[in-house]
Amino acid sequence: MQNPNNPFPATLPDGTIVIDEKCRCGHLRSEHQSALRGAAFGHGRCKKSRFCGCQKFSWAERIYKGVPNTPKRKK
């Protein structure tokens, strides 16, 4: 069952479809736990990897439908 607080997909005014967002840790917002008892979708701790260590989603970029998602290297 999908989380009812999940804002994706979202359509921008120009018709572009956002399917997810990427955190500065490199993982997607959908791969983070929700905060505030589920009301803040994907704003909690990263659940993708136990070695990630990301405690809170920090926005880095949007992921668009139909645009290849090329992972950026961590600096």
C-alpha cells in the first residue's frame, strides 16, 4: 500500500513530471523514513543502507520522469 502522504508523481506547471527527489546522501526521498508520525513523507532517516548514516533528508535535486537518473559521485 502506498503512503497517502507521498507527493509523487507531481506535475509541474510546465507539464514536467517529478517522480522522486534525491537527498544529499545520494538516496531517494522514497528511500527515507517518514517523519512526524508519517505526515512528512521521506524526511526522516535513510533506510536504504544501514551504512549510509543519513539522519535526515536534505534535498539535492528532483528526479524527472523520462530523464535518466545518473548518480552523482559524493565529494
